[in-house]
Amino acid sequence: MQKLINEIKKTSGDMARRGWAESNGGNISLRLNEENYAFFNEFQPKSEMIKLPMGMPEIAGERFLVTGTGRFLRNIEVFPEKNIGVIEIDNMGKNWQLLWGYEPVGAPTSELPSHLLSHCRIKAKSDNQSFAFIHTHPNSVIALTYAVANLDTRSLSKLLWQSHAECVVVFPQGIEFLPWVMAGSMDLGIATADAMTKRNLAVWQFHGICGCGRNLDEAFGRIDVAEKAAEICLRVMAAGGVKQTLSDAQLRAIAANFNCPLDETLF
Ligand code: 2HA
Ligand code: ZN
């Protein structure tokens, strides 16, 4: 458990220092693996059963470490027990209750629908190997959703792939582009979870990005590479626009060289 807390401290601290987590912006969830799950076996629930906005049988019985609503990611390093909590989903996948954290009182992130619904999908698609989900507010990704006209999943994925040669390796399935939807809503949760069935990253227009991975490093790394590509793209635009770029053939060659399953429908 201490190892897990150290991991979330490192990731949240890095997010804050990158400028991705102003005020209470951004949130993190980690599904507990077998080792950490058992740590909470003897804990008494700290809350009533609280109804989930929809049934989630895929994650029935699972436990999650989740950052708290209104809490600042930058404070997790200093006071983890105040800013993160561990929740348990009941055996029907219909309710949750608090086992630990959010001292003295608190609740999980307002983006809980996106986190839990995405965990349903990423657990299934990864054959139970993916445990981490991050939502955050990186400047360049957000700026790009204002600066480029008519963005969609195809144009955004292609633009980022071409802006940094690492991108096809790190996110060969591309990035889902989700037009603006109200933060914290079920609609946003459902759209994000749908995106996670196909891809490991989803951009929320005018708001931020979500990423999943086997662990926090993998989820963070995917977002980090996308943000770097977005920053390069904006710098190129500011420097007068693209004069040359990676060709489709070059993108395919990079993906093939590293054995990456490129989503050909995005070309
Ligand atoms: O937790 O990032 O999207 C604050 C947010 C809402
Ligand atoms: Zn947000």
C-alpha cells in the first residue's frame, strides 16, 4: 500500500509541476491489484453505500484509489490521507462506499463517471492488465482545441502523429476527440469510456485529456507525449506554419519498425 501511495504522490506531483493541475484541476484513479486489494480487507467502511449513477457489473467488488473532489493534486505529496481515498464497489456493481481517506470528510472526484466507466472498458480490453486512469489539463493540448478548426479524431490523431515522431509508437491507435460536453456529466463519462474501448487517450475539447495504462507511469507517459506533440505543433504554427512534415509512408514505417498496431482508419 505504501508503494501505491508513493506512486500516486510521484504522479500527482509531476502533474502539478508540469502545470497540468491548477487548483483542483485533474484527477487520478487506480484500480487496486490483488496485493493492494487485500490490504483493505479488515477496514470498516467509512461511509454509507452510495448509489452509482448506473450499474457497472464489470467492476463489481473492485476497489479503487481515487483523488478527492475539490482537493489539489499538488497537496497529495504532503497529505495523502486528506486528498485521496479508497472506495469499494459492491458485489452488484451498483453502489460504492468509502474504506479509507478524504480526511476528515470528503468524496471522490467529480469526474467519477468518466473514471469508473472507463475502468469497466479498460479492464475488459486489457484482459485485466490495465489499472490506471488519469484526467488532466495540459496547456498545449487544450490550446490546440481552440487553435485548429474542425478537429475530429482523425485530424487530431494525424496532426499529433506528424508533430512528433514518437507519437505513432506511444499511441498507434490515435487519440479520440470529444467535442465539448459538461464536465463531470454522465454523458462525458459514457463518451470517454466508449473512446477507451478503441484508444488509450481521449481529448476533451476546451478542457483537457484522459489517458489510461497498466500503471500510472504508462498513463502519464501517454499524456506526456501527446502534450509534447501538441506543444511542438503550436510552436510550428507560431513560427509561420508547417513547411514540411512526416509523410504517411514515414508514419507507417515508424509504426512497423516498432511493431505498433497503427489504426489505419485514421489515415
Ligand atoms: O477535478 O478536472 O474536470 C476537477 C476537474 C474537473
Ligand atoms: Zn478537468
